[in-house]
Amino acid sequence: MRYPKAFSSHRPNSVRFLDLSVSDPKFKKELLNAVDKVLSHGQLVLGPEVDELECKISKICNMPFAIGVNSGTDALYLALRALGIGPGDEVVTTSMSWIATANAISLVGAEPKFVDIGDDLNINPELIEESISPNTKAILPVHYTGRICSMDRIMQIATKYGLDIVEDSAQAFGANLKGSVAGSFGRVNCFSMNSMKIFSSYGEAGAVVTSDAQLHEKLISLRYAGTINREDCHEPSINSRIDTIQAAMLLVNLKYLDEKVARRREIAYRYNEEFAEIFQCPIVDESGQHVYYTYTIVTEARDQLHAHLASEGIETKVYHPILMPNHTAYQHLPRPRIPNAEKLVKKILCLPVHEKLTDEHVGKVIRSVKQFFAAT
């Protein structure tokens, strides 16, 4: 099967799906000053900026502890390791996510148990219980597209069966539901802050947050090759330390996070108003704040719309075209019943929603989409 590929164009009138360039002089100067400060003090590994970033993340998430790591994938891997999950164990998770979610489970030696999704593209909580077995140790929900899962129900199930919750909040930093923020529901939860995320570094970065002091100490050790006091290795692990330079630049970006989310929400609401009668827009939950990591629509005409928008200089993407259990690496597992995910993955398309879009860009997207559907 052929999947739509991202259209890339640097024509002046093109609308890019994501713009990672730094062109604003004032903002670029802030970043460079932050880097210069790190280069001047020379603490390139776990320097003071890392401590400051961890403190601010823990406060945002209303969790006592935060541990900076070098990627969201490592965050998941280390969180599962810290919980003692390993060979013979099972972790229930969604069928729709970037493959790093399943890989982290597999890399600790456990088996992912894939569950179907709801129309909101998140794991369907009403299908979780049928995937739980005596070997299940945790539920790993993914807040897909920046919308928090139905955590009340998931937490009820976890309590009933004595399971841990590990949130994959890679796409949802800053999102909230009923007053609780992403990363505050489980005992140990994970973030990615790579360059594509809303709260972004300039490369790779991640974080784990936890409410458990013992897990915090375990995670501190595991991110530093399993050493105690950075010297004696008690448990073989990986090097997953966050770079001080990335932490310093993340601190600059954090100052503008609310502004970025507000702009994305403004664009999303405009899309919702214009497209509500044309196709399925992201489902709005008034009890929470969706941060719109992506603005993902559902339409039978996905491939044709993608091609039309590309011809108009508008870049769109499919996140993610291969469901996790359908990857080659997971073909050996029993096939899960995931009819809704299998249906929706053929219909989803992400429109540009990033904060660097101008009103003219947004207007062009709206006109081009309406032009396509008016002609079909």
C-alpha cells in the first residue's frame, strides 16, 4: 500500500506543515545567549540549567519530581525499567501512535497489548479490560494529537486491577483535562521535547515525571548508565542524560509555550468553524484543553485532498500511516481486534496548525480545502 508522503516546498506562497527555522532576531538572540552562558560555565552535562528545567517541569505537571533525559523514547524506556517491568510482563497500550511507544515496551522485554481506538483517536478505555491478563503490569495511554485520553476511566481500571499507569504525553505537554495536566495522572509519566513538539528542543530531549521518591532515585541512576553517585554501576542501563545546552534552550522556549498553544488553538477553532460541515474535525472536549500537536481530520477523500493541497503548495502529513501492531517488527504477536483504528488510519490527514502560520496562510488552507470539496 502506498501512503501519502509529505509535500515539501519553499516557494514564497507555500504553507509548510511545520517550520523549525528560527528567524525572529530577538528570539534567536535569546537562544544564542542561553547557549553562550552554558559554553561559558562549561557544565555541558547535567549543568544548572538541567536542574532549573526539571524544577519547572515538575511544577507545571504538579508532580514532585522531574528527570531530564535525552529523548521521549528513552523517557518511556526508563519509566518502564524503573517500575520493574520486564520479560514475561505485558503492557496495555493504544494501536495508534508513533512506533517508539511499542518499542519502549519491547526493549524492556515486555509485550505490548494493542487496544483499539475511539473516534477521538485515543485508546478506547472500554476495550482495555479485555486485554488485561495476569501478566499485565501497566497501562500506557498515549495522548494522541495533543488531546488527553479518558483518564478518569483508565485510572478506575488501573485501580481495579492494581496496575501502574505510564502516560505517553509526548504530544501533549501543556494539555489538561478537568483541571489536571498531562503528566499528572500516572505514578510515572513521560514527555518528548524533540524539535517537532510544541514544547521543543533543538534536537532531541525528553523528561520523566513521578510522584514517587524511590522511583525518582531509580530514574536518576538509570539515566546515568545505572550508576549510583555517577560512579558504581548497580544495574546496567543506558546513557540517557539530557544535554545542558538543550535544557538551556528549552528554558527559553518555555517562556513562550502558552503563546504557542494559544495560537494553535486559535487556528484550530477557525478550522473547526469552517470545516465542521465538510468532514470530521478533531473532537472538542470543553472540560479540557487540547494543545493541537496536530490538527487531524477524518475524510473518505484523504488521498485526493492531500494531492490537491500539495498542488496548491500546502504541506500535509499522515500521522502515523502504519498502526503499531502492523509494523514488521510486531507481526509475530497475536493479531489484535482493532477495526476502528484500521478504518480511521485510512482516512486521517493532518493540516498545518503551527504557531508560525499567518492569517493569510490559514485562509489559504481554508480556501483550498473548500475548493476541493466544492468540486467533488
